[in-house]
Amino acid sequence: MKFNVVSLFPEFFASPLDVSFVGKARRDGLVEVALLDPRDHATGVHRQVDDAPYGGGAGMVMMVEPLAKTLEPLAHTHRVYLTPAGRPLDQATLDRFSNMEEVTLLCGRYEGVDERVVEHFIDEEVSLGDYVLLGGEVAALAVIEGVTRLLPGAVGNPASTEHESFRHRRLEEPQYTRPAEFRGWAVPDVLLSGDHARIEAWREEQREQRTKDRRPDLIED
Ligand code: SAM
């Protein structure tokens, strides 16, 4: 699978794409990430990529031409603009992207991009959540990381992606590891019982309760 990331700050991605599972998946050839800087298509002495908004107002808007030149050759890919105005990112979206061959992620900066870019060169708009970041880079990394861990071979134990929060519209149950007691705080007895049926029943109950308490919307939807 290949990602093309369109960003004015390609250097933003160096370390996050190098470490842990994503770094390994790239080295193993499971996922490829190409970083594309729209400034490479900017013209004029100042290689300008942003300009003041028509109609006035604060901030700058990313210009259509450098983005058109970057995104037009990627028409064969699924082109996603990361924006607070998009549909909130969820596990189903990551699942869908993980079945695609090539996904392009456009990261905005400043006040965002000229709307003609979205109209003519974007297939889908995705938001990281109901808050405003400085740029789309963190959102692009969230997509890359969330998709990479779904690719066969990227995560050691495939069961770990199967039994996790959101997969079945339930939050995951609490997890514990050694020691069985720390500062008097004991791990629930049932987990030490060796009785797998009881353990699974306890986990199921915890998933239901947590989801009911914290994210009832997942149950109701
Ligand atoms: N003026 C825009 C608005 O009110 O919707 C916000 C622009 S924001 C400061 C600059 C860029 O950061 C956006 O173009 C987008 O690419 C990215 N961004 C900010 N918040 C985001 C979010 N919640 N999800 C995805 N991208 C986001």
C-alpha cells in the first residue's frame, strides 16, 4: 500500500514514520510513504504557496495552482483532504483505506486550502475531531498509523487488531500485567483464575459496562 502525503512541512514526518511498527512496515515494504511538497510547484521569485482570502478576513489561504499541480497527477489514487470540516475519522474509515492500493493525504495549513482544490482534486474530506489544529500533518499521521497496523504482517499478532476498542462498537476491557499486586493494588482475581470461560465472561461484561458509561453513543447508533 502506498500513501502520498502532500504537506508544506515534509520534515514533520521524519521521526514518526521511522519508529516502531510504521518504521518496520516501511522497511519491510508493506507500506510506502511519498512526501510531496506543493512548494516544488510554486512559481515566482518567492515561490508563494499562500495568499490573502478573497472577501477579506484573517489569515492566508493555500493557493490552487501549486496544489492542482501536485494533486492532478494523483487522480488514480483516493485523495483525502484532512480538515475539521470533514467526516470524523473512525475505525470503519481506516478499514476502508486499508483495502485501497494508494491513498493521498492533503495537509492544509494557515486558514486551509482554496475551495476549488477540494471541488476538483479531492474525493473525501476527513476530520481528526471537533477541534482545530495548526495543520493536517498530525491527522495524516493518525491515518497512516491507524491503517498500517491493519495491514497483514504489520503487527505481530493479528488477534490484537481484532479484539480492540471500536472493532465491535465496544470499548476494550481493562488490561493488566505483572506484578499481580503493586502497592496493595491487586489485579482482579478472575484474571488469575485460569478459568477461560469466566475470564471471557468478565471481559465481555467490562466491555459492555465501559461502553455504556463512557460512550453510550456506540451502543445506540
Ligand atoms: N479555517 C479552518 C476552519 O475553521 O475549519 C481551520 C484551518 S486549520 C488552522 C489549518 C489546517 O489544519 C486545515 O486546513 C487542516 O488541514 C488542518 N486541520 C486542523 N484541524 C484539523 C482537524 N480537526 N482534522 C483534520 N485536519 C485539521
